[in-house]
Amino acid sequence: MGPGLLDQYTIKRFRSDSAAYQAKIINYSEEQEIEYSITADQDSAVKKAIEAIPVEDWKPLKGREGACIAERERFGS
């Protein structure tokens, strides 16, 4: 088998739906210093993490009236 895409390119950013909400994917992204965004089902653990984000960290999301975003280096740190 010849070289694959991952042999030719470096992944710098990754965005996915809840299918990627897995420790293996998150840990790999952290280890490889890949910026990532994963949409997750809002179970009690996710809601607790969201509620722990300080109010001043929330910023308006451009192009999405009434929506906000809080970008964090690592949740739970």
C-alpha cells in the first residue's frame, strides 16, 4: 500500500459531530497539538463543564445573532 494522506499532510484543525466525542480522538488531538472542535450531546457532564465556564469567557459568535462561544485551551484544567 502506498503513502496515505496522513503521510503527505499534517492535520492542524479538526471539526466533527458527536461521533468523534471519544477519549481516543480527543487524546490524540491533544497529543498532536491539533486544534479541534467536537459537538457533543449535552449530557450532565457536558452541561456541568459548560456551566463552569466563567461568564467573561463567553464572546458573541460572528454571524450568529444571539449565539456565544467560549474557547478554552482545555476543559477541566
